[in-house]
Amino acid sequence: MLTLCFSHNQSMERLTFPCFLLLLFIFAFAADAGSIGVNYGRIANNLPPAPKVVQLLKSQGLEKVKLYDTDPTVLKALAGSGIKVVVDLPNEQLYLASKTSSFANNWVQKNIVAYHPSTQIYAIAVGNEVFVDPNNTTNYLVPAMRNIQAALVKFKLDSSIKVSSPIALSALQNSYPSSAGSFKQELIEPVIKPMLEFLRETGSYLMVNAYPFFAYSANADVISLDYALFRNNSGVVDSGNGLRYYSLFDAQIDAVFAAMSALKYDNIELTVTETGWPSKGDETETGAGEENAAAYNGNLVRRILTGGGTPLRPKAEIEVFLFALFNENNKPGPTSERNYGLFYPTEEKVYDIPLTMAEVTQQGPVSGGGKSQVTNPVKGSGGSGGTVSTSSSGQTWCVANGKAGNQRLQAALDYACGEGGADCSQIQPSGLCYDPNTVEAHASFAFNSYYQKNGRRMGTCDFQGAAYVVTQPPSASSSPSHSFYLSLTNTTHCA
């Protein structure tokens, strides 16, 4: 993307003003952006050795990895790699870790102290989805977390390593609408409140495993595929708080935030320790497939790395771990369980998606199919999903919706040019794009300036129904009278 701003020998001093803005916004987004990691599961008999896996991670620019144990071979291979690591104390060890501080001390000494800091362990997941563990280990969770934390304090590692535990979304009693998010009543007093209190005391964060695929697959008749895959859609308004959601992922995450808020734990951050989409599934697993997996994961990466938080927590910097690095052939259950990998065991990509900010800016918008679509998120379009676009056909613009009426357009225009920070100088009386002097034309200019400034993120072209996304430059759209700001990589154009 940045190559559009320079000739072969052009210096920063000769950088054009639109390109200067582009660089400014890229750096601003990088500062506010979340981060991407990957889960390295090993329930398979055909995976490459750990040193080769570490080289694969580095070659893909992945700087964070989450493990499901503390295997010495893997931890040694990660030493000196610069990759940050989350390790796991398995569910079957929760009982001992909760009952005796000596076990917790020994576990930390053997599995953390022995490798840190050469292996950059920065978080410990105590158990995994403990509330649905068939061995009924829930009551041991918080005592185990506290004993592991005490051991970190003993070895003076508590300031650099956080302790948490991944929960499944099934821990929620309600998740729709997001504003009604609440935890299951039977979990609140015994474990949820004590766990959240521990996280607040230690400055840690809640780990959450979120899979929009499951919700979509079970409700494909009422949930749009575009809504599930982060593709352009008209959004779903939360009846409780009035916020508009453009992705099922955001809605699920905000349901967890709302559930914590209902218990007065508003200041705890959240990490998504698992999310993904299977590239293959059984006939009954609606939506499973390579194109949809590429669209979900590719769009998710772009969504996280360009920042923006969620509708409820717009300033949140969300850390996300994709599930998973490899297809794992020994996993039990439906076909999907063995096909969440980004890579085959041969290290060949299952599909091609960006994994770093450099790739995101290089590829441009990831729209699943190379073009944006505006569909009804309540009743899906029935599309076959999408692949990651690397062409310019994914570029989009934001224009005013004339049907919204001048009063609504003017209110949205005032916001975009005021609090929104859009560049509206060209639609002032002396500006190049003042004519045509209509509310709709000026609103289109301001809305598109705001949309492009915010990296064309979903949700930044709506203004409560006063705007919509188009896939052709407005001068070629059905409303040729629109004034518009074509792109931060080009000059201002007025139609």
C-alpha cells in the first residue's frame, strides 16, 4: 500500500499530503490495534518436529503462540525465538494445584522457571474450559489459580507472567442481545465472582474461547453468513443499548463484557484464546468449508490488526489466538475438529490469508470473495462464503443514504466533521467540493472521509442508517451527484 505514495527515488520531504495522512493513520491504527497469535495443538501423529514448527511461526510473522501443556521439547525449541508463549496447566492437574502450594511451587519451578525468560512465557492458562470438563473440576479452578499466582510471586515472576483460565461461551446464560449478556446463575457465586476478583487483584485478563461458527452452523436460517464472516452487511441493532453490530464475533465478545459489567467488573480486559472456522466438516455442519474458513480468519485478522475494539468497548485492544496452527488428525469428534488448521502437517497452507499488519496493508480489504456486499444479517444471503481478496476489487466507498432525509443526514454530517474528525475543508463555501451545495452531497463527502480515515472498518459507514457502502467510486454509482473523497491514497475528487 505504501508504494502508492512514492516514486522510486522519492523522499519523505516530497511525500504528498494524502499519503502523509495515510502514513499517519496507519501508525495510529498500529498503536491502537490488537494482536494475533495461534494455538499450537498437537493431537496428531504426523506433525513436524518442534524446531521446524518454530521456524514456520517465524516465517509467517507470528509472534505469539498458545500451547496446551508445557512440553519440554516445545519450550526448548521456542527458546531465543522471540515468540511470546502462553502455556497451560491441564485440567487433570487442577485438583493437586488447588490442594497443595508445594505442588504449585514445584510445577512453576519445573515448567516456568526452568525456561523463562529465554522462552518468553508471559501467561499461564490454568485449565481449559473447566466449566464443561466432564471430570467436574470447577471447584478447584480458583484455588489452583491462586496457588499458581503465589508460586510466581515466590519466584519473582508475577510482574511478567499473568494467570487466567479460558472459558467457553457456554458459561453464559444469555448472549443475545449482547447487552443482556449474563453468566449462568449456578456459576456466579461459586466460581465466576471469585475468578473475576482474582483477575482484578492481579491485573490479569479473562480468557475466552469464542466460535461464531458454532452459532452460525446451528442457526443458519436466521444468521447471515456475511454477518458471521465479517463481510459487509447492514448490521444488527442491539435492542438493549442501541449499538449496531456488523459481526457475530463482536456481538459474542460484547456479551461477555456485558456479563462482567453486570457483576460490577467493568475494568477487566479480555483475550480471545481460541477462535476459528473449519475448512471441512460433516454434512450436518453448515458453513464448514475452505472458502468460509479463509474469509472468517482473514477478515478477523484484518479486523483485529487495524484496531477499533468492539461497539461496547471501542478502545479495547483485543488479543486473539487463531485455532489452530495445524489440522490435527487424532482429534475425536466431528470432521470439523480435525480441520481447523491454517496449515497441513506438511507445512503447506490450507488457504492463504494475511497474518501480519504488513500483509494486511499489502492485500488491502479482506472481503471474502473480493467484493463487498450489503445484505440483511437477519436472513442470510446463502452465499458460498469467500476467499481472501488480493485485488483492488475489494476497495469500497461510503455514500449518503438519501432516503434517510436531510435532518438525519445533517446530524450525521455534523458528527463526521466534528467529533468524527473527517476532513471537511473541501465542502466549505470556498472549497473545491462545495458544489453541488446539497446536504446529501456534502454528507457523502464527509462520510467517505470518515470511512477512509478509519481504514474502512465495518461499522464506520452507517451513521445509524444514514450511509451505506458501495463497491464502485461514487462518480460511477447510481448517485453521480455525490461529492466524495476518493481515497487517502489519491487526491480529492468532486463529482
